[in-house]
Amino acid sequence: MHAELSFLDLFLQASLLVKSVMLILLAFSVICWAMIFQRRQVLNSAHKQMMAFEDKFWSGADLSRLYNEITARSQTSGIENLFIAGFKEFARLRKSNINSPNAIVDGTHRAMRVALSREVDQLEKHLPFMATVGSISPYIGLFGTVWGIMNSFIALGAVEQATLAMVAPGIAEALIATAMGLFAAIPAVMAFNRFSHHVEKLENSYANFMEEFSAILQRQSAAEMQG
């Protein structure tokens, strides 16, 4: 019995189209793994930053001092940008002599809404690509498999007597395309689901902070007008 063909041997013996399918799926897999590690780091960092900011915010720190402290840094992100957008708009509206606390808070809320949308867009970066890879990779692999098996049977039609030894290598190299499609798709789908859940939790936390911060600013604005 002949020695078993290795993965490399099967790849080299495959047709040009099946080779192209395998290389595309390999590229998808490499790119997805790079994005997985990058997104994991970004989302973990966003969660830690949110916890640190909320600890400082709810410790009773002066809002003006906290605003100056955050804006003095070269980079801000996440929940800090919501706070900056809200407090900046609150200060601007308060200086414009608006006499309605509700109008001031509504304007502040809209500014934080815009900031929230931008932050969620940043958190969801690369997730659509993972979803796409998870959806189409099995089909791309299946296409390579169907093409490879079709070529194998066409080649068998040219010989008078077909044997398993003649059929097996062609089918094996074709099935590798499906295996690679699943290899690219499974991690992409798992990462997409996990990261989407993480982004949803962060978005809910940001939205809760936004509502609580708006209530604080409304009480502060009403107290200043009554005074």
C-alpha cells in the first residue's frame, strides 16, 4: 500500500481553482484570528476603563474637575467620551441663558447620544467581517469540493477500469476545501457571537450611565435656576 498523502501533497495535486479556494479560506482564517485577538484586547480595555471611570465618577468627585482631568489627557475613549460630550454641551447651553432645565438636559442628552453611536461603531469594528466569513466560508469550501469531485469523476470517465486508489486522492483533496471552510467559519462565528454580546453589554452600560448623568445634570440645572 502506498504511503498516505500529506496535506501539502493533496494541496499541490489539486486543480488551480481548488488551490485558489484553499488559499482564500486560509487568508480569511488568518485575518479573522488577527481581528479576534485585536477585538478581544479592545473590548477588555473598554470594560476596564468603564469600571475605573465609574468608580471615580460615583466617588463624589467634582464634575468640572473630573472634566478638566479627562480632557487634559491626549487620548480618551469609551464612556469618557460620553461624559465629555455631555458635560461640554451642558456647560455651553447653561452659558446661553436657557431658562428651561428640560431644554438643557435634552440638548445634553442628544450630544451624548451622538457620542454613544460613535463609540458603539468603534466597538463593533471588524465584527461584520467576522460575520461574513462565518457565513460564506462553508459555501466557498463546498464550491471547491464540488469542483474537485467533478474533475475527479471527469478524469475517471477517461479510463476503462476505475479503482478506489484512483478515486480517493481526488476526493480527499476536494474535501479538504470543505474542511478549510469550516476551519475558517467556526472560530469567526464563535468570536462574532461572543463579541456582539460583549458590545451589547457595554452599550447598555453606556446608555445607563447616560440616563443617570442626565438626571444629575437636570437636578443641578434646576437647583441653579431656583437659586
